[in-house]
Amino acid sequence: MTNTKQILFGCDETQGIVAIEAGAESVTLYRRVDGAMVTEQRPFSRWMLTTEKHNIADATWTELEGDGFRFLAEFPTNNAYQNARFWLRDSHAEHITLPSAAKQYLTRSGQTLFKGMAFDDVVRMQLDIETAALSPNQPENTILMVAISDNRGFETIVAGDEPEMLRQTIACIRERDPDIIEGHNIYDFDLNYLAVRAKMHGIRLAFGRDGSEVSFSSQQNCAIGYYSRPFTPAHIHGRQVSDTLLSVQRYDVARASLSSYALKSVAREFGIAEDDRELIPHNQIASEWKINPERVKKYATQDVRETRLLAEIVCPPEFYLTQMVPDTYSRAATTGTGEKINSLFIREYLRHGRAIPQQSEPRPLPGGYTEVRNTGVIEHIVKCDVESLYPSIMITEKIQPQNDSLGVFLPALEELTKRRFSAKRMAKENQGREHAYWDGLQGAFKILINSFYGYLAGPFNFNDYEAGARVTTTGQRIVKKIIEELETHGSVVVEVDTDGVYFSPPAEVDSEKKEVGYIDMIGSSLPEGIRLAHDGRYKSMISLKMKNYVLASYDGKKIFRGSALRSRSDEPFGLEFISKAADYLLDGRRDKVKELYQAIARKIDAGELGVDKFARRERITEKTFTSTSKKRIAQAAGSAKVGEYVMIYQRADGTIGLANDYKGDEDKNHLLDKLYKFASRLREAFGEDFDMMFPKPSAKTRSEAAGQQTLGLFD
């Protein structure tokens, strides 16, 4: 009988492991035992898998049962392992190696981090620095202060002479001995800044439990739903690093409700900001520090408090997944869910002495059913969705990879599904931060569960494209059946997206209770095991194009969906225009949008739009200095380094300038074109009237706009 607990959590019950560090022939386990830190040494041999046995020095070979990667090579030292790895790579021989020694050890041992621990059992420290500038490389760009707190009630501000500040920060970390160090953008800002400044002063940034310095590896990508974000990992010996900027984005994949991932914005939306929250623009911190240091200290202290509270909401899902996945917490919080699933299967197969199958060749698959059936402003919107559509299909239809000879795929999926429904139930039974936690947890499980389908069609060892195609075609039939039933029973279907449908129900379905009953009735026509659920209700909706819409909740909140509608790289005046225009549309005042448009056009033409409204944020990457299309930005960036952000705008002569160097020389025609493009994102809401209400910018329309009065949007 399949042991789902061992598939999901590994076969070794060792409790309280918070970190693993590999040496040449052994690993050091850092464990919390009754609150105290203990270390243990365990033997460890690095290993890899190959499809054939090779004549490699110092390798001990074991042949596994089955086809594929059926030879397990183990090595007595790291040098022997690395030599074998380079030889196999240069020989183009098929092999499997894991990205870290910790992952190798965990996979073979069956141990995982944090077993037997709750999220608050680990010692979590929050770190935030305030600096004179964003780049640490100039001598004058000093660290002004370091704010530190932890989940044991400790708070402090370290300030004064920069070298002494660095030494005190190191001493504080060593004394408080955190298992996890958290920060908002800690990878690409705080730790890097501290390391550069420490090196400048000849100080070892010895944050490690063994007295070692913080180290950095090459840039990697953090998987966030269907896209990724680059970051530069930092390693601290014996500790985990957690970046809440990345975690909150992963948390929001299932919810898609946050308009910004900046710490202050997220804190407000989650209700964890203090009533007397200090807000200081970063470019004013250095000057404020000179005249009012206590205010800046309060600002920094509130930063670490918010980071701690934010972590309590968005980080537990990754924490508890680390109890399952053979990897470190730092990596579990940044790697994709498909990789996690693959790790579970490889661990279980090796435990049984089974070979790991080779990947199937990729081929195209039918996608989910998507369609926009109605556009414009539509009142009384309800969303229904099939709870975990693809996983439910795989479970009810018994769809699994053909090469899963141990039969671990479906049992693991069924167990995860039970856990997700349990967490979802807890979310409904709780309020406030408890609700946010359980809701985030069920959302994380949902993403992991839904990745079982993506796993079938992904670059993984147990993939199966034929099985994946069966899932999607079955899903299409089910969603089309839902649409048919909704329209038969008097609903207007607005948008369909794979497993969910936005629709306007009949007039008599005029309360949430009736909506739930109506959806239950529609769902009764679906196959057994497929559950249709009420997934939201909204006062109105601006339907534009596929996956781009605005929802208005009954409490007055607007929810924007779709990067074509709003993007974080958009100029502020455009975002404010779309937000205000959406208010007017939802209120049924379309003519006000036209007036708003003309008012902004007049401000642009008169040069009355401040640079803070039309400058946009640009992140400096390696492509900034190598891509032809980025040439103008590279020229403007000057001495800015990769990873930094600059505020830029387009000048009248077509060049790019820094907002700090603005001289009233913006390209007004460019801004008028941008305004028109922002309005065009709402085209479907106006239908045939759009071209009449928002003519393309020209000399004539520019002149007409100059004669209009403003609405005071930016006054």
C-alpha cells in the first residue's frame, strides 16, 4: 500500500532541522531542540544519476531497477564529484545532478527542514537598512542606520560611525542567532549594500553561524506563477534568507489583488500598517536624517515590524512546503512548483531503488478554454469556478504518467488536494490575519496542485504529453457544459478562463445566498467529482479583452486585472487616468472620462504636468548596456549599476533624461501619444463611441485640448 506521508514528507522523522551545510565528506545539521540550537554531523556522499555506467575515477556504482537513469554513482569527496560532473558535461553524457549539496543530502536521507515545527517556532530576524543613496559603490553613500527586530520581541536601531555600525550588526546577529533572516528586497538591496560597504572598510560581514561571511551566487530567476523575477541569491552559513518582496508576489499569484508589492502599500492593503506610520520618500531620507533622525529611526523600525507581520502572512505556505520538499527554505521559496514535484518523485524512487525515467520529447498540447463573450460595463457579476479543475479531472479519470511505475503521482495529488480543501475551510472559519494566512496557504496548495498538470507537460522526468492532452480536452468539455447551463438558465456569460466563468445571473438571483444556490444548481449537471463553487461577487465589471478587466466590489474597492490594462512600468499620470476613468465608467458617467482626458491633455500641452507624473521607473539590467533598443536609456543611466532603479523621461529632442535632471524639456507630443494609448486600453468599454470621444493626437486636437479647463486631478 502506498505511503502518502513518506511520498510527501520523506521517510526520516528527524525533527527541528533549520539548516544543512555540507563539508567534504559530511554535513552539519543545525537543529532547534527544545528551543536550543544543537549541531550534528552526518556522513554524506555526493551522487549523480546516469543512463549508463562510465569509467569514472572514485565512483561507486549501484544499478537501479527499471529504465532511464538507472545508474547511481556515489563519490567519497566533493573533488571526485566535481571532476565527474565536468567530465560528463564535456562528454555530453546524459546525467542528473542536483543544484546543491543540501538538496542531494535531503533527497537521499529522506529528511526535510522544519519537521515538527510551527512557523513561529523558528527564530526569525528582520533586517532593514536606510542609506544615503541607492548605490553602495560611492564612498559618500553611507549606511545611515540598521533596523533589526525578531519574532521574540527584540527591536533595535544601530546607528553612528559606519564601520562600527557594521560590527554591531554582525554582533547582534551572532548574539540573537536567527534561523531565518527576513527583509523586503533583502537579496538585491540590503545584503548587497551591507557587503559592499563592509568590504570598503575591510570588515568581514560574518553573519554565518560558523563565523563565515555572506556569499553571493550568480543571478537566478524566482518562479512567480507563469513568469519569473531575477534576483541574486545570498547564502549565510547555518541560516536561511527570506525575501518578502518575492514571497508576497508568489502569494498574490492565486489572489491577484495587490496593486503594488512595495512594503508600505502591501502593509496598508493587509491592514498591518501602524496608524502613525511614517512615510518618507527615499530621496529625502538622507536630508531628513540630518534634521530629524528620530523620525527616520521610527520609519525604519516600522519597516522591520511590517516585514515581520508581512512574513507571518505570506511566508508560512513556503515554510510548510519545505517540510515536504527536499530542499532549503531559501530555495523552496524561489523555485517553481514543477521542480518541487519532481524532487518528491525522485526522492521516493531512489528510496525504492528505482530508476528515474527520461523526459518525453515535448509536443504541443491543446490549451484551456478561454473566451470573452461580452465587453463594456456590466452590472451584477458573479464568478464561479471548478475547484482545482485539472487535478479533479486527473483524480476522477485516473490520469497519471505512463512511466510512473511506483504509482506515486495520483496518491500525492489526492493527499495535497485534501490538505488544500482543509486549509480553504479554515480560511472561511476565520477572520483578519488568520483568514489571510489560511487563504494564502490554500492558494499556495492550489498552485502546487494545479502544477501537477503543468508537470505532465513540462521538462520533468515523469512528464506525459498524452496524459496532459487528455486533461485539457476533458477540461474544455466541462467548461463548455458550464457555459451552456448558465445561458440556458438565463445568465449572461462575460468571460471564460480555463476553470472559471464571470457571468451576470438572472435578476431574481439578487443575493449571495441565492447566487450560491444558483451555482450549486448549475454544478449538479457536471460529472461526479467535479465541484463548481461560488468564487466571488461584484457590483459591476468593465470587461475589455481576455484577462483584462476591472471589477468593482460591493464595498467600493476596484480590482484591476491584466498587464495590458495596468503595468508597474506605466507612467503615474497614465495609471491615475485609468483609475479615475474606471471610477467614472463604473458610476455610469462616460462623458466625465472625456473631460478628464482633455484636462490631462491640456496640462501636458501647457507643461503643467510635473515630472513626478510622467517619469517612469526603469530597472538597470545587463541588457541596458548591451541591447540596441536600450541605447538611449544606457546613455541616461550614466554611472547607475546593474540592479539599481532610475526614474527617466523622454525629452523633446527624443533623448532620455533622468527625472532628477529635469529642465522643463519633456516631449509633449510623446506624452499626448501615451495618454491616447492609455485611453485605448479602455476602448471596449466605449464601443463605437471611442474614436469620437478620444481622437488620435494631432495639431487640431492638441489645440482644442489647450482650450479646455482642467478637472484638477493633479492639482
